[in-house]
Amino acid sequence: MNDRGASAAPAPRALDDGAREACMEITSAGGRATILRGDLSQVADCRRVVDEAAAELGGLDVLVNNSGVTKTRDPLALTEAEYDELFDVNVRAAYFCAQRSVPHLERRGGSIVNVSSIHGGAGFPGHAAYAATKGALNAFTRALAMDLAPKKIRVNAVAPGLIEVPRYFEMPGYSSEHTARRVPWGRMGEPADVARVVAFLVSPAADYVTGQLLYVDGGINARMGLEWAAAEPRR
């Protein structure tokens, strides 16, 4: 990041409209952007993508580890291949992208943000393996922050809650209004809600913030996990 805005290099598995739109927004605002294709379940691709991003953008100030897959499965039915994919994409990719980014980031200080989930802090049916990956990512964030503090590289994580993305609408019977009732704040989250928090964490305003997990969930994590006979109406 610089005074003129941000330079970014998304690394999707497949080229999609979201990556294109993000790059167009950045370039139209005066920044630089490029798309680097990669399968981040593969360590070689993690290393290549980080190095190519640094080469294309003239260095790195920020790494956002946002690769992830979600699988809703009965824990007794989860296959070995599914387990491996979850950990390869959700944990190993973050580890080796972070490892490769350090020589680039330490040249002028930098920031790493890992995208976790509310599932890393509480249980939900069908997400045992997924939750395990996010719990591992949270622990990785805290430990790596200690290792990299002497290099002036900050490491934090964000834990999104119910963020309404296109795949939600593919779920049978999904309703924004009905699902929003689970959120104390009374609405579904949007990707921009998470993006703004990530932007804060990588900015100079967060210079004294490292090793932290910040929930972006409309209060879900803060709520006491008890069922009441009748919910008090929202004021």
C-alpha cells in the first residue's frame, strides 16, 4: 500500500468475475492490480504466487491469506481426501504463503492477515473438520505474530460470521431475512464488512495491533449460547 492507494494480486484457483471486478476497481482508483492463477493447496504454487506478486507489484507490504474451502459433512462420513483438501487449502496454504512472504515483507515492515471464521471458536453441526482448520489458523496467527514481531511484521486474523455470498443462495430454502434472525445485529454480513476490517488491520492505524483475532460477525460470538423460550424483541 502507498499514498496513491493499493496494489493487489488476487490468486484464485480459477479466473472468475470477482477477481476481475476487484482488479478493475483498484485500477480505476489509480492503483495497480494483477491476477495470478494458482492452486494454493500446492506448496510450489504458494511460493510461486508470492514471488510473482512481489515481482509484478514492486515488492510486498501485505499478505492476506483468504484461500478456503468449506464442507458440511457428518464427521463420521468425512473422507480422507476431503479432510486433506480442507487442511491443504485452509491451513497449509496460509502457512507456506506466509513463510514465502517474510523475505519480501521484512524489507520495509509489513502485515499478514489470515481469514479465519467463527467456526474456529465455537461448534456447529457438520463442521468438525472445517472448524479444526480454523482453530489451527487462529493458533498459527498468534504464534507467528511472536516470531515475526522482531522483523516488524504484524500478524492478525479476522473471523467472519454469516457473510452473505452467492453460494448461500444455492442452499435449499435459504432466506436472507430468516437467517439474519440468528445475528444479534439484525442483518446478514456483506463481504465489504470484512474487507473494511482487513483494510484497518493492514493500515498504519493498526501499527500496535498484532497477534489478534477480530470477529466480524454482528455479535454472534459474543452471544451466550443458550436457547430461551421466547426471544426478547429487538429494540
